[in-house]
Amino acid sequence: MNDKKVKSITSKSENLTQWYTDVCTKAELMDYASAKGFIVYQPDGYALWEEIMHYLDKRFHDLGVRNVYMPTLIPMSLLNKEKEHIQGFAPECAVVTMGGSKTLAEPMVVRPTSETLFCDYFKDIVHSYNDLPIKDNQWCSVVRWEKTTRPFLRGAEFLWQEGHTLHETEAEAREFALSILRVYNDLGRDMLAIPFVMGQKPASEKFAGAVDTYTIEGLMPDGQALQCGTTHYLGTGFPEHFGIKFLGKDNKIAYPHYTSWGVSTRLLGALIMIHGDDNGLVLPPKIAPTQVVIVPIRGDTEPKVIEACKKVEASLNKLNIRVKLDLSNKTPGWKFAQYEMKGVPLRIEIGPKDLEKNQCVLTRRFDSAKVFLPLD
RNA sequence: CGGGAUAUUGCGCAGCUUGGUAGCGCGCUUGCUUUGGGAGCAAGAGGUCAUGGGUUCAAACCCCAUUGUCCCGACCA
């Protein structure tokens, strides 16, 4: 019988790439969409992203950041204003064309990132030092026409947040960029159970248009480092090209110092690869959409078992633990395998034998450790 | 973009050599029996065989063209 379980997904040590794809689809995190490189985020996959959004929104708010939303499309002329920037992104830009007899006044591009849109907006609202700092963030998706795609790790479209801030001085901007980097590092520690390494990129790997690029890097099971988040100090280059100026306290005109920063759904790819095993996904409790699953044994014929399960469910609900009681008519063995595949951190089994002893069985996902606890 | 492979039900595949009623496994629906590691039996539902053309009495199958997808390169902050 164990043969069936082993057959369902490829072994992680045997073929990491195949294993990764198997887990993404069989744990029902995503499905492939009809356009190449695009995916459907299924409820359990999107729920992981929602937990990340909740955490970061709170942390960003504490730093004085507010959420905004920019358009999906960028006029080509706007994108062309910063030379280094357009040279970096042009090869992967998705250019919009209209069907039929309709035509566009000028070529449009689906945003690969939104620096140009933010700067075009900032130039109209920044006039004096009293308008600074500006700290905006947006949650959105961006499109980059990658030739080779993988779920979450590299997609033609991915979800992310991009923050854009303007500051009076270089020192303030640099310090802010680094404070965001520390927030990203905390996200790894508090939510994802991933020990990131904070660092600075060499000139050859900097963001197109940045003075300095900082990243958090995660170590993957294949020995490669995966860039999981970036913050950039962009200097005054963008403001100069877009005409963002302010009158300082000294009554002189100056350009503000610019930062941008982001993390994407690539984080989910790192989460899956780092923690998963041959039985499927393994999720840290803080981010798991379902933290505890209760599996009744012989529930159909033993009303007392259901009753006991519901009692446990209610008490866990009171503790704000995300709990699921599975009363479906699947067999217990199927449920065990299913919730292991989905990475649920803790399983509680309750059956007739347990009721006789007034106990239940707890099994931990990441190391299969079993504990018997009194029902009370 | 270069090389290779492939396209048949939601998924995975057989059938093509040698043209003649559209098949299998999984999944799904219903019923009964089951339930402590992916249950069993029975009855069902589900297909423009990628697209266009050609050959033929007859094409999933043979021929030509087109398109999509996958793998390996190359490319990729």
C-alpha cells in the first residue's frame, strides 16, 4: 500500500524540479492557465500570499507607508525616459496591440515594474520639502515575457508589492531602503521559517537604473541561492529624468532621493522548495491556511466520534487556530495522505479506540512525531 | 532563436505499422458494503481524435501545410 503513496509524487532527492512541479499542482496551490507561463492561483496557494500581505501591510504601515494603485499599462514614451531602465527591461516587455480597426495613439506596454508610472505621478505632487517624504506601495501583478517559466519561481505574470519612496536626503533614503530590507528578513524569520541572508548586489546584477541594490537571498536544496526580495537606492536619476523637483529649506531647488523595493510570489516557491519532503508540502504553522486538521475514524457509524471531533474543533476555534474537521466519506488513509500532501502542520485523529481511553492522537507534519493526549 | 519529441474525455495513456462501430487506467455521479495509512462491488455520465487541405466508397490512422505544448541548448537584474 505504501507503494501507491510513493508513486504519487517524484522523490525530492531524485529530481528536484519534477518534485517541485508535482507538489505545486497536487497540493492544489496552482494550476496551469491556457496562456504559456501564466498560472491560476488556487485557494490554498493564494491563502499563503494573503498571509504574507497581512504581515507586510502591518509592517509597512508602521513605517508610514500607504497603499495606492497605478495603471496596468505604461505608454512607451514614459518607459523610454530613463535609458538604463528601458535597456534593462525592453527584452521582456509585453507590448499591447489592438485587434480589428482600432489603433493606439502610441505603443503601450504592460507594466514589468512601475517606477516610470510613480515618477510621472510624483512630479505633479512634489513641490517643497514639506511634501516629503512620500512613501507609497502597491499590491499588483506585473508581466515579464520570460522564455523559461516555472510556477511561482519565474512566471510571465506574478503578484508582488512594489514600494516607492522619495526623501529629502540621501542618508534618509538609504536608511529607509535598509529598514525595508530588515522587514523582509523578519518576514522570513516570523512567517516563512526561512533564514535569509541580507546583502548587496554587485554592479552586474543591480536593478536597471539603481545606484545600489540590496537583497535577501535564500539557500535552496540544490545549493543555489534564490533572490527573494530586493530594495533599491535609486539616487536622483529618475527624478532628474522625470522632472521631480522640490524647494528646500535653504530656498534652493533640489531633486529628491528615490527608493523602490519589492517581494513577489516567488517567496512561495522558496517556501515550497525549502520545507517540502517526499510526502508533499510542509508548511510552517504561522503561514499555513489550515493549521490543524481533525480526522475522525469510523465517523459514519460512531456518532460519539463525531461529537468528540466537534468539541475539539470548537475549542481550537476559540484559540483562533485555523482548524478543519474533515467529515467527508473518504477513508482515513486517504485523508492522512491528502493533508500531508497539503502540508497541514498538525493532524488530530479521533477514533473509537481513543474514546475508550479518553484520548486523541496528534501527528506533527514535519517530523511525523506522534503524541497521545487526553481529550480534555 | 537552434536541435529533438509530442497533440486522442478533467488527468495519464493505448490504438496508427496493415484505413472499416472511440478504447483503457485514474478521477467524477448513483447505490450498497466499508473506514486506525491513498477501500471493494455494481450501474452510469463524459470525445469536433489540435487546425486546414488532400488521397479514398470509407481517415484518429496515409500525404501536405499550419498551430500549440514539452524537453535540451541559447537568453534571462
